[in-house]
Amino acid sequence: MKRRVLLVVMALLVFCAPAWASEPVNLGVYLPMTGNVAAYGQMAWSGITIAHKMEREVLGRPVDLKLVDTKSDKVESANAVSRLIEREKVVAIIGEMISGNTMAGSDHAERRKIPMVSPTATNPIVTQNKKYIFRVCFIDPDQGRIAAKLADQELKAKTAALIYDISQDYCVALAKFFKNEFAKTGGKIVAETKFKTGDRDFTPQLSAILAAKPDIVYAPIYYTEGALIARQAREMGLDVPILAGDGVQAPELIKIGGKSVEGVYFTAHFHKEMIANERGKKFLEAYEKETGKSLDAFAAMGADAYFITVDAIRRAGSTDSTKIRDALASTKDFEGVTGKITLKDDGNAIKAMVVNRVKDGEFVYVTTINP
Amino acid sequence: METTIPSTKAHVTRDRLLAAVAVGVFLVFLWYADNHFSAYSIRILNNIAIFIILAASYNLINGVTGQFSLEPNAFVAVGAYTSAILTLSPQEKLASFIIEPMVWPLSVISVSFPVSLLAAGLVTAVMALLMAVPVFRVRGDYLAIVTLGFGEVIQVVANNIVSVTNGPLGLKGLTPHTNLWWSWGICIVTIFCIVRLVNSSYGRAMKAVREDETAAQAMGIDAFRIKTLAFTFSAFFEGVAGGLLAHLITTISPTLFTFLLTFHLLIIIVVGGLGSTTGAVIAAAVFTFGSEFLRVVEEPFSLYGFDYAGIPGMRMVILSMMLVVVMLFARRGIMGRSEFSWQWLFETAARVRRRIRSD
């Protein structure tokens, strides 16, 4: 009998141990922590956890982060969102990093009316016809358009050549909208070349570009290919300015590209030096102290997704998902780590874009372009 | 678990009856699940059904016919795209094709889900039929390389014909038609068809080709025809499964159909036992359920001051260890080449009963 009582007491202790604090607010996070884009997920997660340490509470209740891995895969992303909603009973979700996976996850969230905020899903069709899906990044068409303006006004280019990755939605969309906008400014695309992720030799594409004699090369691609293309272009004697997108913003660009990437311009979401507000400064300090690393764009975007979601819950004054959704949609001039963010009713963000440049083996901040 | 059971007419009737009862019981379970399970559990059940279809049909060409082919990602892609393009509403097509508008006849077509699944199966099967001619000119490792190449080609095509597939942006906004009835209904039909085929004279010819192609030809088996039959048959069901998968996750893009998908299926059928449909079914269910179930090891928990942070990717480590254990202790997979049979069940039950009685 004594033993049985003891057992019951022990069992009770085990079950009650986590229930001391007041009822937490569950916030779901689904990220590619493993798989081929694991780097993005891990960077964002470090940003989210540090943002969480800065703002642990909302509505007087602790925020509990529930992380679920997507293996960088669509089927897993859909499973992950379903798990967060049905098993973890989350009130809102942050994720995913990749547009395709966000689309796979968003369908279920939309149907269950759980708001979702993606840090970096830039494909324009992610939020299309969706009421509950938001993002804290600008979309690909915007970046393509700004790049065209930059080419026209800053670099005074009359002709441009394109080189991009045909298998990445990000690259295709940037190239397409650059092309449209550049034509509007009176510019001319003299060469359009494509490749596929994993290609290592770009001689055919670069020869075509060299023959077309453009004023600039627009290369909306990722850093590995970006570095290789810059190297090979310089070796072939193609020395016109290269303009890229935020896909090249990784230390690997400089590591692989070395001297050849000097002077490469790119539009981006973030640069450390653009941080102007209190929250951003505090976050930067906490991040660098905690991780010992320099703050990158993915961590900053992840943090903003967290801050905006928590802010929306606070303004909604409840954990009712419809109210959180409405609060998110009315986010105006939110002072985030990556600048002022306004969320529109269609789920897209209005925010400033930065222009960076590679100089002396480092990314330097050039200017901010307001929306 | 004997491969050849002296079956009498009474046995056949009994087995059919039992199979019908088992399917009936399972349908009652599905009805219960449909009404009482959470959307999350239902989604996993759907995933299991789709992967069973894929594994069982892939096993037909790889295990039963013994042709080491690496094409399923291509066939699943063809099926998924066919069915997705056919069911998408014209408005959705207009809205999401932002790089290039969709070509005319496809942009206005919108058919019902069952028709699109059938079309997905047929288009994939025709593709397999056409492919069989060049593919089966080679054997062994060369076959693997040719089919692997085909998978890559399909991906490149999906990325490049933007006016049909929306390129790398992918298709989205599909209606989630796939439910328990569709996925498990088709799953049961697939298993039934494959078991019937394997047990027919064609199936025996396939096994003969697997054991020794030259000897089989010497015995009068048209190896090319048999291989093409297996290939087309499995392609049909892989295409249908692709359609089901597309309408489960409601969005597809070329990145979904990389070689990793084939690799995943290959692991499933090897663990299940190459050549065993039962094994393919069991392994597909274990892997799909297991990878979701094992998420608990990635979650943080704390017990009296001991904090476990939860390591993402941990479940993959456990699944891989399971794989190593299976390969070490059951080199031919869980089932080897054996199949489930009612006779085996009865005999095992009798053996267990005898042992209990003798104790």
C-alpha cells in the first residue's frame, strides 16, 4: 500500500512539474533545420531564440516556442504545420524559409485560420489569395524592380546582360521583373543566359555576354554560383559591373570569389549598419554577445518574424487567431531589426531595401532605398 | 511463410473470404479515423497510403522483375504535374503564372479529381511505354544510369517549359481532394492488382527474368515484353500516387521530385525485402509513420532540472540506425522475398498454440 501511494505521488510530480507557471502562449516555428537548406533554418532559429530571450512574455503569459523541423521538404512542411496546429495547439506560426515549403505549409494553416509569418518566403504567389499568410520580407518583383532602377540611375547602364539560375524560383522571378522594369527605363537587355543549380562551368554563358558588350551584368543568383561566375567572368576579361540580389549575401561569396567579387553590388534585406532603432540595437548586441558571430540577414529576418507576431498578439489583446490575424494585417511602421515594416492586408510587407557592395573583402553598406 | 503453398480449392475460398473480411474491417477503421482522428493523424495516414502505393509499384519493377531502375521520381513528377494541371481552376492558373501565361488549351481546362488521377496514370504509363524501348536496351548498372538520367531530364523539363509547369515557381492552390477514401481506396486497389499480377503467369515470367534473363529467354519468355509490362504497370500507379500527393500537399514544384524521392523509396523497398510486396507495404508504413512519430526525440523536454534541448535531425539518426540494424541482422530485408498469406498466419497460430500447450 505504501509503495502504491509513493508511486502515485511520484507520477503526480512528474505530470505537474511543468504546470507551475501560468499557461504559456504556444508559438509554432517550422524551419528547415536539416536537409539541403538547413543553413537558412539554423540561422533563422538562432535569431528567433535570441528574440525570444528579449521578449519572453506576452499578455502576461510566457511565450513557448515549438520548433518542428521540415527537412527542407514539402511533404514534411505540410506535416509540420498540421502537427503544430493539431498537437501543439499553437496560436500562430513562424516559417518557412523557402517559398515552396511555405506554400506547402500555408494551405493547412489557412484552412484552420491560424496566422503564419514567413521570414524569407519571397515568391510573390506565396501570399496570393491567402488571408492568414504574412511575410516580413519584400517580394521578388520588388527586388527586381529596385535593381533595374539602381542599374539605370546609379550605374547609368543603357544595356544589361542577364545570367540566372533557371531552377530557382527566386532567380527566375528577379530576372523577369528586372527585365520588365529595365525595359521601362529605356534600357535594353542584350543577352539573357541561364544555367541550373550545380553547374560549375559558365564559359558558354559568359562568352555570349562578352560578345553582347553590355554596360552591366545582372546576376540574381545564389552565392556559390555568384562567386564562380565572377571569377570566370574576370578571367575571361569581362570587367563590367556586376549587380546581384540578396542571394549572394553570404561570407562564402568572398571566400570563393576572392578578388573577383570586389565591387559587386547587390540589393538586400539587411545590413548591420542600417540598424537605426532601439530594438534593432538591443538585438544586435544580444546576438553578437550570445553567438559570437556577426549578425546575418536570416537571423535578423527570423527575429523580425518573431517580434512582429508577438507584437500582433499583444495588440490583439488575446490569443484568438482571427484577432491576431487582424492585428498582423494592421501592423504599421513596426520598428523591426531590418527597419520599418508595414504589413498590408494581402500579407505582403512594405519595407526599405538596402544596397550593399563588396569592398576590401567585406560587405559594405551603400544606401537604403525607401519603398 | 513458404513461397509455394499447396492450395486447395477450399483454401482459396477461405483466403478470399478472409481477405474480404480484412478489407471490410479496415474500411470500418478508416470510417472511424475519418470521423474521430485529428487532421494531423489523417494526414499521416494519407502519407502512408501514398507511400505504400509508391513502394509497392516500385517494388514490382525493382524487386519482382529485378530491373535496377531509378525512375520513380520522374514518374511521380509526371503524374503529379498532369493531375495538378488538370484540376487547377482557370482563375488560379491565371493568377499564379506570373512569369509566362499558361498555354491556351491547358489554361482553360479544369476536370474533376478522379478524371485527373486516371489521366495522370495513363500519361505516365504511356511515357513508360515509350521509354521502355531505349531503356531496356541496356541491363544492370547501365539501366540504373539511363533511368537516373530520365529523372533528371524530367526535372529540367519541368523547370524550362514555364508556360505549362510555371517553371521553378511551381503550381499552388490545388484543392485538397486527397482524403482517406481516395488514398486508401487506391492503395487497396493497387495492392490487389499487383498481387494478382505477381501471382499470374506474367508474374512468374517476371521472376524468371529476375533470376536469369538469358535462361528465361531460352525458356521462351519474351524478356523485353515482360519488362515493359512491369515498367508500364508500375508507372501507372506511380503516376496516380503522384496525383494523390499533389492534391494532399496542394502545391508542387520541381524540387519535390529530386533523386532523393527515388532514394527514399529505394530504402523502403530494400528494408522491406526486395521482391516482397508485403515487405514494401510494411516498410512504407513504418518509415512514413516512424519519421513523424520520432519527432518526439527532437522536442525539448525537462525533467527535474535535466534539460534536453531537442536536436533537430535526431529522428534521421535513429531511422538510419534502424536501417543499419535491419541490414546487419536481416540482410534480405524484413520479409526477404516472402509474402504474407493466411495459411502462414494459421500455421504460426497453431505453432504458438502448441508451444503454449506443451509448456
